[in-house]
Amino acid sequence: MIYDYTTKPGPPRCTGSFNARDLRFSRTMIYAIEEINNSTELLPELKLGYQIFDSCASVPMAVHVAFQLANGQDSVFYEGSNCSQSGVVMGAVGDSGSTPSIGMLRIIGSFGIPLVSHFATCACLSDKHEYPTFFRTIPSDHYQADALAKLVKHFGWTWIGAVHSDSDYGINGMASFLHAALREGICVEYIESYFRTDPRSKIQRVADVIRRSTAIVVVAFTASGDMRALLEELALDPPPPRQWIGSEGWVTDPHLMSFSFCAGAIGVAIQKSVIPGLRDFLLDLSPSEVAASPLLTEFWEDAFNCSLTTSSDQGNKECDGTEDIQKLSSPYTETSQLRISNMVYKAVYSIAHAIHNAVCHETNITTKCQKNIKLESKQVFSELKKVNFSRNGYHVSFDPNGDPVAFYELVNWQKSVNGVTKLAKVGYYDASLPKGQQFNIDQNITWLDGSTEVPVSVCSESCPPGTRKVLQKGKPICCYDCIPCPEGEISNMTDSPDCFPCLREFWPNSKKDACLPKPVEFLSFDEVLSIILTVFSVGGAVLTVITAVIFFHHRTTPIVRANNSELSFLLLFSLTLCFLCSLTFIGAPSEWSCMLRHTAFGIIFVLCISCVLGKTIVVLMAFKATLPGSNAMKWFGPPQQRMTVVSFTFIQVIICIIWLVVSPPFPVKNLTTYKEKIILECALGSAVGFWAVLGYIGLLAVFCFVLAVLARKLPDNFNEAKMITFSMLIFCAVWITFIPAYVSSPGKFTVAVEIFAILASSFGLILCIFAPKCFIILFQPEKNTKKYLMNKN
């Protein structure tokens, strides 16, 4: 409806089409008043009067009505009444809109006249500093906005469009919704506002935005008339399928269900209710009663397309009395979906209870009311705050803000088998329940285009576990890219904003959505490399034992006796231990194996080098003893040789004991060499101790090498010093290259390098020192004579 003014200043008047739903609201109020006036419990012997004004959803008209109420005109209609305060308004029911209600409150609020609204939902009206005399039986939009946000969040819609009425209802309602949506992590692609009286170009622009948008879901916080204007514009060029989310202002309006492209709309609605006897009252209209009321006359003529007065200028046929309202299909007669009508009903009863509490008191037998009391509207206002009753199973009370307990039904536009769109309840929202239990929804929902699958409306697809969200520059937070987690980090939930590192002993799986224990790596016996090294180690020990057996079998031959067979057997024994000690480096390190492998290796190798050193000294002394007057062998006989070996070995034993006492080797989990696995290895404990053991071995090897070089040119067919020189050369070369290889080799290969160095140097000794002798013993026995050995070149 629109309003206009005559050329002469005067009150505004309504123009526009008739609204049958608003007529039902006014008739519901009349029914409630008559029910109260006939009651023996509520206001007994007192009658309520009333007058109905049509504000036409217009602020000027609403303000005009407010002035009439404040002026106290003698306009109380109740025939046969004996009113004690004719013309004094105790309270008002209305308005249907938030903006007209605000206009009325600015005026009647100053006079203390309470206004109880059945349909004004703006959250701004809960402000008691601004609107102290305002009450309502319909919940505040604060709760409706929360319900809508939870509805959108429930179905995973994070990318939506929003349109709202350019009124207090739409502006404040949308502001509350956007606040709740932000809290729920919902992003809005666009926000458009309009009013039904705006130029068509503006409404057309809003429709074009909806058509071009990428958001599938559209939240419309509009009044019914505003929504109709938008849908009529969209119907001219229907948009791609859109999932409409509606506020209670329009989602239950049956007129709008004719727009087929809105099928599947879902929204919040006032609870459907039953008012006993209301339908019969609405349909009990006699022709004389209709003719006596201009409002009913307009309804009748509009509904049946006929005229009750001969002076009608609409050109319709005259009503002949055959019109049957019982068969009429109209919002006025539709009482199966009573929602707002019940709010009107409760509003009337709340004012009646407030008056009752002000003028009546209970006795032991009956209720007595003071008929001649001078009642003021401020008393009614005061009593309204305390109202607490139930009617037809529906509770009525007001909180300190004048609001009732919020309860909404969640409704869905569902097409029946015959193609007619009907309203179906699919859930509820109850603000009185604890958080987490307030919102409940069924799965029996029909979506856009009649689909049973929930539509998807997101700016960016959800980031799977193993990735994190990175916001797109200049776009809302719902628009993002999915970036894989960096090395060593995971995300184990969808849409994770961050990745977090695994604990030190864990590593991400291939999908980077879980931390798994890092594999523990060490040189185990079942690895190919370990098997190869074990074969060489055991083979070397067997070869050494075979050599010892050959030497023992030919122990009386000159080549065996030529260079202290006792040192030779001791050297073979130590070489056997050298080969076998390499096995201690294979397998999982333990506290005992870590101490054994390094100390045993150090002591056995010193024993081996001491024997070689003893043999080298024997060679030198033997040739000096051949010089005239020399008694060198007297000073380096077998006892001195044994003492030399024992002394050199004992020094290494002392070094190892100090190492073990001060800071022994111990097993440790190496987490730094490799990020993705754990190296189980032996820490040196004291690096000084380790390098002291190796340094002492190297010192003896160098000393032995120098002596062997000095003795290599002594005249003899079989000069053992040459073999010792070659063996020490190999020994030194192996251990010099061992140092950088040991330092640079990662993980288990460090152990493999150490084993290789032990085996290589051991094979060098046995092959250079004993292989030639075995060859002569086995294959050239003619050379195994004293004469041949002593023959000088």
C-alpha cells in the first residue's frame, strides 16, 4: 500500500490493494476481546472496548493513529457498555511493522501507553532506554538472526548472498544476521537493500546481482511485500537455481509460494498454533454484518468480485447473496497455518491480564474487580512487565526487554505430487534450551529444483587434511587456497588454518595428516650390507685360523722359525680377534655393546700392531747380531719381545679404562642427521677418549712403518721387513682415509665405514705378512730351507 495527501493539509489516507491477512489479524483481535468479555475468570463483570485503525504499513499513517490514541478521543466501541473511562486508551496492539511501531512509540510512549506488537521484530525495539513501553509477543530478530546463521552453518554454506528490506526491520535484522554469520565463519558475497516502493531500476539492479553471483545461497531478510516486488522482477528472467533462506517476514506467505523458482526455500517461522473457535468466528459473517463494516465490505467485494452497494464504481456485478465464504480460498479463511494470528491473540490477552492484575483481586471464593477505579495506562504498563500465563497451551511472559521466549519452527517449501508448493516443518529453534541444543533440524528437506541433495555454496572447496588455508589477497576469509603442509608438519582436520610439527620422534605420513613414529635405523644383521660385512669378517677369521693351522703344522720349518714363531702365532690370534670384533658393530646398539665395540677394537688392534712392531724389531736386531762383536739379540730376546707387546698393549688398556670411567660410549637416538628417521648409534661419550685410542694405534703404526722401511733393504732372500712395510702402508692408508669418511658418513654408514676400515687393515696385515710364507710352505717347499733363506743377494 502507499499513502498520499490531498491538496489541502489533512490526515494521510491509505491507497492500494486490500490485504486479507491483515483483516484476519484484526478479526482475531476482536475474537480475543469477545472471548475475554465473555469470560468469568478474566476481568469478570468488566468489558473491554476497542477501536481498530489501519496504518497501511505506512509511517505517516501510524504516526497519525498514535496521535489519535494519545489525544484520548471518545472512540471506544462496545455497544451497551457502561464504560467508566470512555476514551482513555489503556494499551495498544500493533503495529505489524517495526518502522511504523517505532513511529508510534515516539508519541504514545511519552504518555505511558504500552504498545504490544504481534509482528514488529526489530532487535532495536528491545532497547528499554529508547522504547520503555514496548512489548511484543513475537521474538526479537536477534534470535531470528542467530537461528538463520545456525541454519546456514548447519549445511556448510560459507559463501552466501544477502538481500534485505530498506527498513528498520530489514536493516537491523540483517545487521544482527551478519554479526551472527561472522561468528559462525560465514562470508557474504554481496549485500543488497531495497524497498518495494523504490524505482524499478533499483530492484532490477538487485535482481541482476543475484543472477550474476557465484553464491548459490541467498538469505533474504525482507518483509512480505518487499519480497514479492523482488520475486516479480526475478520472474521476468529467472536466475540460475538459488537456495533461498527466508526470514519469518515472508517465508510463510502463501502468495509467494507461487514463484516456482523459489521451491525448496527454507527459513524460520513463528510456531504454528491452534486457536479454538477462531475459524468458526472468521467464517460467521452475515451479509448485514459485512455491510455494516467498510473493511468487511471491501474484503467481501474483493474476494467474490461483486459489489454490495449499487453505487460502486468498480463495474462489478451486484452480490446476490449466494456467495459462500465457507468455500472461499483466501488468506483470511486459511487457519491451518495460524502463526502471527496467535501473536495477536496473545497480545490481546497479555493486556487483559495486565488490567486484571491492576483492578482485580482473588478472594476465597471468587474474583472481585473494582469497576469504578480510575485506571491509568501507566498502571497497565507496570503490570505488563509481570504478566505470566498460559493460553491454549502457549505460555506468555516478557523478559526485562519486553521480549518473549524465542521459539521458531524451521520450515521448508516442498512441492506436493500435484505440483502445489506447501509449507512443511523440518525442525525448530528454541532459545530457552542450553547452547548446543537450541537448534534441531530434520533431514527430510526438499532443496532447490526439488533435489534431495544439499546444495554446495562455498567460495573455495574445503582444504583436506595435510594442507592449510592461505587467504586469497583482497577477498573474504572464506576464499582461500589450499597449501600442502611443509616438511615435518601435518594438519589432521579439514580447513586447518595452520600446520603443526610432529614430535621429535615422529614424522608425517605421505598424506601429511598424521604423525607416525619415525623408523629406527641401525646396521642390522638382516641387511645386505651387514651380511656382506659379516661374510668378510667371518671369512677373515677363518682364513686366519687356517693360516695358524698351517703354521702350527709346519712350525719346525725354517720359514716359520725364521722370525719368532711365538710372535707370529700371537699376531694370528690378534688378527682373528680383529676380524671378529667387527661383528660387535653390527646390530642394535646397547650400553654394553657400545663400550665393547670401541674398547675391544682399540685394545686388539694395539695388540696386533705391537706384534708386528716386535717382529720388525726382531728383524733389525737379527741382522745387527750378524755383525762381528754384536750381541743385539741378547738384549731383545723372547722375554723382551713379550714385554714389548705387553707394555704397548697395557698402555692402550689404561687409555680405554680412563675413557670408560670418565665418559664411556653409550647408545643414542640421532634425530638430526635425518629428519624422517631415527639413527640408533653409539655416541662416543668422550671424543678425546675415542681419538686418543685411534691416535695411539696410529702412533704405533707409524713407528712400525718407519722401522720396517729402515729394515726393508737388509740382505736376505726372505726379508720379512718388506712385507711389514707393505702391510703398514696399507694399514696407514686405510686409517688415514677412514677419518674423513667416518666424519662425513651419515647414519648407519658411519658404522659400515668403521667395519670396513677394520677388515681392510686386517686383511692387509694377514695377506702381506703371512700369504707369501704360506705360498712357499704349500707350493714352494724347496725354498723353505735355511740355506735359501740365508742366501744373500
